Amino acid sequence: MLLIAATIEFRASPQPELLINVFVADSGNDRIQKLSNTATPLVANAGPDQTVECSGVTTSATLDGTASTGSGTLTYTWTEGTTTLGTGATLVVALPAGTHTITLTLSSSGGGSDTDDVIINIVDTQAPTITLNGPNPMTVECHTTFVDLGATASDQCAGDLTSAIIVSGAVNSNVVGSYMLTYMVSDGSHTTSKNRTVNVVDTTAPLITLNGSNPMTVECHTSFTDPGATASDNCAGSFPATAAGTVDVNTPGTYTITYTASDPSGNPAVSQTRTVNVVDSTAPVITLNGAAPILWSPNHKYVSFTITNFVASVSDSCDTGLGVGDVVISKVISDELENSEGDGNTLNDIVIAGDCKSVQLRAERDGDGDGRVYTITIKVTDSTGNVGTATARVVVPKSQGSGPAIDSGPHYTVNGSCS
């Protein structure tokens, strides 16, 4: 007669196992045999939860089920939700950013299966980076066109974010100053910004343009109004230039006016000059006193006349020192021949003094004529050389009470020796 007994023992370490001991003996206990069998339980182990830094649109993570146990041929299947990711004790998967719960299903060829979940967190702890195109700071010349060179943006997780950059701020290239542009981009988790300084500067000097003519001519003793000059600047626009120099309109000569200008940034313009010529082209004026002496009787004697017998005053627009004393006799014309029939046998009817300040006229006329008219031309010259003239008359009538002598035109002329 055989006696059979069995024991079952589970050991958790060093690895999980199930021991089954079977004892067989005959009735006389002559022979005892121990039968043992070890069975490894089927336990899926998907490994510890992982946190992995995002490295792109997808990030590689390694799934490790090698800690799973079981007897027979084991099959490892990894799934996320209803999607099978792959098989094998280890598996490298590409995951987007976020939290992923992945299930390991462990199956044995002897039958049965077990599952275990592992949580993979693909995290983005790095902010995107912005790279400015071109220099920073930038320098722009005033009143030129400013072109923003832009920026590029990239993210370890989101990739190229250049198109997502938002730019704030503005640059007025017509006004000198410092401006700031801010470039901002977000990867969904973090936001990055970068500033660019744009300095609008004015390094261009203004240009001076004279208003009116250059040179200018001004008549002496009139008023002079400087038409000025205009400075034109790329940035500041137009503004009056500063004039230096004076013009004395009462003194003939050449005068210079210099125009200078600087823009608000301190850039000096190239100075410009205007020449103003004050000239005296107006002849002095001789004012006669209206005297017209009559020589009677025609006794062939000389009668002397001086400048003051005819001239009341002298005036000049520029030469204020000119006076009656500067007047001279230029010439004397007789409307009769010097020695015609009927006037007596005399010569030198007209004698102008050497200083041209007086003249001797003979009191005679042609008895057969219409009376004699002496026309005295007097002149005065100002300091510029302008000559003013006037004429006075002295007459010898044909007879007393016959009426005025008639001027028959020049027949005899005597010129003075004074210029």
C-alpha cells in the first residue's frame, strides 16, 4: 500500500517562486521518495514611472519590462489606450509632450497573462530661444526708411517658432531718439522675449539756400531788407539760417552777409555768403532859384554872373556833403554868332572863369535879330561820379519893350575848363 502526501510553499525572495513537494511511501515505510516542482508566477512589471525632457515634436522614451516574471515563453505587448506601441521586453517609443499611461501586457505560453501600467511624462521645462537678425542696437539715419530685420525663434520641444513671434513697439525714423522693439514668442508652456534698441540719429548737416538774388545791388540812401536764407535739414525740416554782417545803405561799397545754421543735433551747415553792393547811380539835383537876368542896354560891356546868381541848393541821395559850392559852369551857348553884323565888332562875348564859378557875358545882340539868349549849363558831380546838370538863361532883348528874346538854337558855344 502506497502513502502519498504533498506540501505547497511560496517564496517571495530572492525571486518569486512556488514550491510543490510530493512525498510517496509504501505501507511498510520501506521506501520514501520526495518529488519537488518549482513554478514562477506570471507578474508583469512595466518599470518605474519616468519624467523625460522634451527634445522635439516627439521624444524618445525607453519602456523596460525586464523586471516581469513568469514561466514558459513570455510575450510583452505595450499599448497606450487602444493603440499598440510595440512588443518586446524593452521598447523605444517616440512620444509627444504630455502625460502618457502605457500598459504592459505579459502573456505566457503556458497560459495566463498579467498587466502593469507605467506613466511617462514628456515635460517641457525649457523656454524657447529668440535670435535677433542684424545688429542690436541698430542705428538708423533720421528721415530714412527703417526696416525691421526681424528675429528667429526655436524651441527644443516645439521646433521652429519664427512665425509665432509677436513684435511690439514702433520706430519713428523722422524723429531723433531711442526706440525699443520687443519680440515675444511662446511654446505653449513658456514665454520668451527679447528687446532690440533702435537709435534714430541725425548725422547729416543741413543745407543753406539763399533767398533772393546774390549778389544784390542796393541804391544808396534807400532801405535794404535782407531776404535771408533757409536751412533745410533731413530731420528738422526747414528753418531760418542765422545772418551775420551789416549793410550801410548810406555808404557805397561792397558788404558781405554770412549765413550759418546748425540742426538740433548740432550738425553745422556749410556757411553761405551774400554780397550786397551799395551803389550810387542817382545824379545829384541842382535846384535853381528861378532867376533869368535881362541885360539892357546892349552896350557891349561884360556883365559877370556867379553860380549863386542862379542856384538855390544842391542835393544828393548819397553824398550829403555836396553843396552849392561844388557847382561849376560847364558851358555857355549863345543863339547868335559871336560877331555877327549888327552886334558890334567884338569877340569873346562869353568868358568862363578858370575856376568855372563865374562867367562874363557881353551885353549885346544882333540888331537885325530877335534878341540874344545865353544858355548857361551848370553841373555838379557827386563822390561816385554821377553828374547833375541844370540850365539858366540870360537874355539880351532886341529892344526895350519888344518882348522876350527868342532862342534860335546854338550858334556859339564856350566850354568851361572844369571837369
